[in-house]
Amino acid sequence: MNPVEHAIQRQLLSARNSDGGWGYEPGRKSRLEPTCWALLALRSSPSESDQVLAKWPSGSGALFEHRGGLPNWSFHALALATRLALNEASHADLRPLADALVVARGLAMKPSPAQRQDGSLQGWSWIDGTFSWGEPTAWALLALKKCRTRGIAGNDAEERIRVGEAILRDRVCATGGWNYGNSNVFGKDLPPYVPTTAIALLSLQDCGDESFVRHSVDFLEEQAGNHSSTRALALSTLALRRHGRSTSAVEGALRTWLTKNPPPDVTSQGMALCALETSADDPFAC
């Protein structure tokens, strides 16, 4: 671990709140997303565990985004994947989280000439009562596939996995990759985003023989280094690694970026350390 990574690790350790979680920035109240990324980044430290997630505010198996908040399905799925990666919880502890994720779904859409997509497919939304989006669907897919590997997911999870994959297959951009929502609106192809593409490819790591996945991996490999941000470079590293592509160039770009632009927020710090950690088991393997 180089000096920049050591500095980020120290920042994460010092930013932890008294309730065991992390806010988006030091001194802010604990939120689910930064807490997950911090726990994943510090998972090799014996003093860290997922007990904060075990005690996280929830209702009917769904983790709230923060105390007094609502479920955010993208972050709920990330938290489930995090607890699976930390490997400290029993099947009985995790099954309610998996069941809640299986039941959750975005709203169906009626066919429209304005959008070239199958609106009948119901993946996952950010929050209840809204339509399916790419990133929540991808995080949910990854979490359910990890549950399947561990024997936690029920029979209904297979159908949800099938639908989630179908949505990403349906919405892939013409160049490969994904944006937040639709790939084509009013007959115009929309561009993919590097971070969203990386998250989608993490969830499709077991579908590498499909042409739309290979096309998207090629896109990410070509474009990752041109998108200068901690999150884009870190997520690209994680995704390309899961698809067996070389990550030396994008890792180098990430280290250079971190030296010149130290990330102030906990989520970006956690992503960076996860991407640059190669000695521990990959927490994103499904």
C-alpha cells in the first residue's frame, strides 16, 4: 500500500461515527452507501466488521438509507453484497434482506414510440413507486447472484435474476455500455456512462460469453482511462478485473488521479481502496 492509500485508509478510520457507520463526509450522520464502501475497503482490518449493518435501521427486511429514511434499493443491495463479502453473517440473518430484494421491483411501463425498450420488464428502482433504473438493477443482480452462490436465495430469486439480466440486455447502448436509463429516446441513441457501465458489468461477470457483454467490456476497456474521476476509475478497475481484462493502465491512472485529487468523500475513498486492494479476496465476485 503506497502513501496515498495509507492516507486514505487513515481518513476512513478517523471518519467513522460513534454508531459504527460513516457519513458521506466526516462529521455527517451515518448513511448506508458510504458505510458499505468503508467496510469493504477496511475488510482486512480485524477491528472492522459488519455489525453496524446487522443493526442498521430496517423494516420488513429492507434497510433504510439512514435512520428515519426510506429503503433505497441500490444501497440495500450493496449492503447485502457487503455483508456477504464480509462473511460474518448467518444465512438466517441474510435471508430477510434477500427476500426483500426479490419482492422489490420498479413500475412497469406501457409501450411508447418515444422509447425503444421493453417497459414490461420490472427490475429495481432507486425507491419504491418509481421505474426501473440501470444501477439499482445491477446492484440487485450482483447481490442476488452472491446469495445464490451461498445458497441463501429462494426459488423466486432465479426469476428476478433472469429479469434483471433481460433489462440490461434490452437497454445496452449501441456502442456497448449503459447509461442510467434508456439507450434510445425519440430515435436517438444515447451515450453510455463509464461508472454505470462498470456497475452493470460487475453484475454480468458470469455472462461473459454473451455478445452484448463482450461489446460492453470492450467499450469500458477503451474508455475507462478517459473518464477522470475516482469513482469511474475505481469502478472500472473492479469490473475489468472480474472480466479477466488487464487493469494495470486504469489502476495507474487511478493512482495518478488520487495523488493530484485526493477524494474528500467516504464513498470515493472506499471505492479507491477496494479497487487497489489485490491481496484479499475480491468482494465483488459472485
